[in-house]
Amino acid sequence: MTNYERLSAQDAGFLYAEAPATHMHVGSLLFFENAGLSEDELNRHIESRLHLVPRFRKKLAWVPVHQGRPVWVDDPHFDIRFHIRYTGLPRPGGEKEALRLMGRVMSRPLDRQRPLWELWVFELPDNRLGIIQKTHHCLIDGLSGVDLGTVLLDLVKFPPPSDPPPEWMPEPEPTRERLLVDALVERYTKPAEIYQSWKAAVKPQSDLLKRALDVGQGVFSFSRAAFEKAPVTSLSKQIGPHRRFDVVRMKLDPVKRIKNRFGSTVNDVVLSLVTGGVRKLLLSRGENVDGLLLKALVPVSVRDSSKRMTYGNQVSMMNADLPVGEPDPRRRVEFVRDRMAGVKESKQAVGADFWVKLSEYAPPTILALAGRAAVSLQRMVNLIVTNVPGPQFPLYLKGGRMLEAFPCVPIASTASLGVAILSYDGQLDFGLNGDWDIVPDLDVFARGIEEALVELEKAAGLDVAEPEVHAS
């Protein structure tokens, strides 16, 4: 009986895709009311919840001579103090300094000899507590519903006392010989399950033929989109290891009203706002944007409701065309609305998920090459945009209300901009991740998104509140 869990092909792909300039971790910058917790109190609180996310006490173990995907094993030397870092901000210690710290933290790879997560905790002068969460993408995806933040936060300010956590005793690590034998046995027995797995992959709820046609259509659409060359702009340069981070705040209500006015979705409006922001960024650089149509990689969850609260990545992707060359905000949102409807009809996400499922049976060496190739394929897109729906009610950390949560998505290859958006408690929090050298004017992009919202509100005939002065 094994005492470890093997990474899925997609999870392992995030490991194989990592390089000195490409950090495959996700993160978030969180602001809370400062409830006056001491370091010891916060450490004890976090440790009391780790039994709910057991993978956060596990580290990677590698199969000898690359004969199998890595596995998760208990870290016998796990120490919560390594994973929670307390720090101060340079004077004046405000949000500008917090954003710089976020950029530095996201510029460093995680230590692969330990569980692949970190928390950085700091105080701000306006009675706020800041926390930076960093987790490797192979550990969790943003839409799975299970991560450290999920179990740390409470629905009420002062929840009733909970039972003490069970004592944690690490399982012994498997030997290298056992890992090798198990991997070889799995390789030559698992293909016998392909037929059953294929049936499960295409088994419909009502119509087998329709599902098979969807998969075929999706494979064709995804393959065609993946090999369309993205336009080249000043943002299309090979990234380095260093990052900048900035944020944009906006209320969810005007975005919903814009959505209703144009018969689109919230995600369509978000993509239109990003389009407007990129347009203003390139114009500020003196670039010609006439007729420019950039390509965005849009991750989407393919996890069904039966797999909520489970580990690992079940995420696919779609390509979205962003009409940066269109000066009219109304036409931009209508273009995105119509084009995204076509993408959904083409079943691109279904096709991408099909290739992911097939990769479960690929030999590890081939899988490693495929993971690195996936990063190269990002030359086919200009930026990454992901929109994560969050709870529309407040959450609390040991009595301190979570005020804002700005997510961070990794960047790779020549896609030097990553935009992650979280809807939380009536607002949209944008986290902007950019290469340090390629996007020194990330604040211009942030202001461009804010201005794009004002333009869309005016186009929709809504009352307009001018944006606040941008903090950074």
C-alpha cells in the first residue's frame, strides 16, 4: 500500500515548465483589519488548520532516472516557522512598499526541498495587516476550492471554538527503489485502464455522440488557436526573473450594470477593461495600435461540481482576442462579447482538456518536454488573464475582516503581463503581474484599466464616478 500520492500529468507539467526566469507559483496580496494577533497566535491558528489541507505538509519526491512523475510525501522535518515569514516594510511602510515587497516575493522560486508554499506577514500604518500568499501551481489551482486561504478564513468574526486538531505524525518516506519499482509497475498496468478512462472522459449525461463531437470540435479549435502567432509589440520580449506588482480596485456593481447593458458577461467586461488598459499602455509608449488584435490566454476551470474541495489542477484554457486597436469602448465590449461567445461555441476548453487527459499516459520524459514546450507556446499569446469568482460576503482571519484580496498569476516566455481578477464582497480586485524590465510602466496599465471602466460607464449611459488617484 503506497504512502504517497503521484502528481497528475498537468500538475507535473507545471513543475517541468519552471525555469530560472519562469516561476510557476500563484499568489495573492491580502489586506485585513489588524486584529492585533501576535506571531505565536497566528502561527498556532495556521497550524491548527493544516490537517484540513494535508498536502501543505508534503514535499516532492522524485522517481529515479525520470521513470515516473514525482510524488507527494510527508515532510518529516516540517516546521511552520519556515513557511510563515514576518517582516517589516521600509518607511513610510504603506501600500506602495507592500506592492514592491509583493514583486520581490513573487520573483523568487520556492524551495523544492520543502512543502511548496509561503506566507509573508507585515503590518501597515492604517491599522491593516498584510499577508502575501505564495503557492506552487502544481499544488493547487485557483478554482479548486481547496487551498490554505480557504481553511484559514472564517465566515463569522468570532467562530465558536473548534475541536483541537489531530496530532500529525509523518508517514515514512518511500525509498528510491520503491519509487522506481512502483513507477514501472504503474506504467505497464495503467494503459490497460485507458479504455475505461476514455469512456469516463467522453461518457455523456444524455448523449454519447454529442459529447464525442464536442471533443472533436474542441480539439480542432484549440489546436488551430494554439498555433496562431501573436502580434509583436514592445511587451513581446523574453521575460527575466524579476517582477513588478500593482493593483486596481473597482466595485462589482457598475461592471454588472455594464454587462446587463451590453448583453454580455462579467468576464466579457473584464476582458474589455484589460483591452482598454493595454491600449493606453501601448499608446503611452508611442506605438501604433491601429487594427491591433492581441491574444490573451484565459484559463478556465474544468472541475465539475462533484470534484469541488479536491486537490490538484483541473484547469484548461481558451484564447481570447482583445481589440486593442478599437478606440470606441462600446465596440470593444461588443467585439469581446461576440468573439468569446464564438470561442465557447468552438469548445476550445473541451479540446484543451482532452489533451490534458491524454497526457496522463505519456512517458515522463515526453511529459517533461511537453511541459517546457507549453511555455514556448505562450509565444502564441500576448498576455494572461484569469477571472476567479469569489464569495460575495466578508471573510475573517481570527477576528480581522479581510478587506481586499489581489491575486497573482505567473507569466512565461514572451507573455510579459499577467492579470488576475478576484470578485470578493461586492468588489473586483485586479492583481497585475509584470516583468520588471519589460513593464516598468505597470502603473500606466493600472490607470488605463481604471479609465477604461469610466469610458464603458459613459458608453452604457451610467452615472460615472471618476477613478481615485492611483496609489502607486
